[in-house]
Amino acid sequence: MYKKEYNLVTYWLSISLILVLFMISIGGLTRLTGSGLSITEWEIFKGIFPPITHNRWNEYFLLYKQIPQFKLLNPEMSLNEFKIIFYWEYFHRLLGRLIGIFFLIPLIYFTIKKVLKKNDLITFYFIFLLICLQGLIGWYMVQSGLVNNVTVSHYRLSAHLLMAFIIIGLIFWSLLNYLYLRKDNNQVEKDKTFFNLLISLIFLQIFFGALVSGLDAGRIYQTWPLMNDNYYPDDIKIINLFDLDNRSSVQFIHRNLAYFLFIYTLFLGVLIFYKHKYLINCYLIVFAFILIQIFLGIITLLSGINNYIALLHQLSGVALFLSSIFLRFKLTL
């Protein structure tokens, strides 16, 4: 691959990474502002441009008035108030289209010019497939809040968020492969499991974070370190701990998984100190994001779920996830 083509691929992956990160941010704000159900139809093409005329705005507003969220939560909402939540969802969907187009067009060019290796082509087309699937999951999620519920299914919301993390993780890993030359190292083969487990734990924590968000579980037990006056919430039995429809259970698991993740990161730090000292700087970045993430989680609770702090909590989760991937990647350098 020539230097010019190499640079084009790295720029393409870097911008794609930034776009997906921006998408996660907009998605988080869309959720936090309760805007995700403002557009009640899946408009692949006709929804590219926002409504301009007063009649067109009224058409969208009338559709929104038919769903439970309006009838039960926002019956007094004005058209101008509706426009605010509409634009959050509109920009979220518009950015999704932009990401798909931006990823596909250069990929077709690289394919025609035979710039990429076969394995890379398979990886990148797989990522594009996931981007398309993400759009379907997004609409599947929205559908869950249009008939019998005032909000979307927390399970579908979790699937939507996890898919976003899978996409950004694959793009980041692919970018690292272009920026660094990796090599097989039999000495670190046994230790890969410990690093993979860190990424898996973070991914699991993201899942429970999405459940907390989807259930609005952060709006109960807004105290720390205890859940009101108890370590274990007094409104659920231990036998029902893993009831993922229960807000108390989900918040309790999310809290304690964070504690376990912190302890495991300390253990990994000891392993790195004794066996992989060249990773210490990368590890310190991961550890710093662990601390930031826990701190922001606590502040989010104590603030009564301030939207801006909650968004920072989500974005620091992205930073933690990507830094753990970078740590795992550097293991083989």
C-alpha cells in the first residue's frame, strides 16, 4: 500500500471513529431528554429533511399525540416544545445516515482500487453490516414505546447501545492495526485472557448501565455509598436479585459490578507491574478512567440525574472501553 492510500485509510477510520463517538453522545442526550419517541415512523428517505411548513409540523405532532408517552406524560406539550424533542431525534437519525454513507463510499473506492487486503475488506464490510443493523435495532427499539409503554424497552435500548460500542470498538481496533505493526508474542499468550476479561467486564458494565438508564433506575436510591440506609436494597429479596425488570436490582448490580471492576483493575495492575512493565503508562490511563467513571456515576446519582453529568458518565464509559482495547492491543506490540 502506498503512503497516500495508507493515509486515506487511516483518515477514513479516524473520522468514522469520531462520528460514531458523536453519535453515541447525541444518542445519550436523545435518551436523557426523552426525545427518542418524537418521530413515530421509520423514515429512511423522506425523513432526510426536517419539516418546514406549519402543516408538516402538525402532521408529525399529531402522530406523536397518538402514542402513550404524549397521552400520559406530555398531554400539555405545545408544538414549540415538541420541536425541541423532535430535533434531538432527527439529528440522531440524520447522523446515523451520514455514518453509513461516509463508511460505505470510501470502502467501495478502496475495494475498486484494491487498496485493502482481503481480511481487511471482510472486516470493514462486516462493520458496515453492523452499522446497517444498528439502524434496524434503533427502529425496533422505538417501536417498543409506541403502543403500550411511555418509554422504550430497556432490553432493546441496551442492545442498541451495545451495538454502538461493538462498532466503535471494531473501528478503533482496525485503526490501531494500521497505526501500529503488531507481532505474535508467545510470552504474552497466557496473559491475554486477563486483558480480555477486563474488556468483557467493562462491556458487561455498559450493559447494566443501559438497563439503569432504560428503567430510570438512577432515580431511586440517590444516595451513596448506601442505598438509603442499607448496603442491600430493602425492597427486593435476594432470590430476586437478578430480576432485570426491577430497578433496585439493576442499580445494585451496576454499583457492585463497578466495585468488582475496580478491584480487578488493581489486580491487573499488579500483573502488569511484574510481567509487562512496558504497559504501565497505558494501564494508568485505564485506571484513571476507572476512577473518573466511578466518580461520575456517584455524582450522577447524587445530582438527581443531571443530564450533563449523566452524559459525561456515558462518554467516560466510551473512553474507558477504548482505553482498555488499546491496553489489550499494546500487549502484543
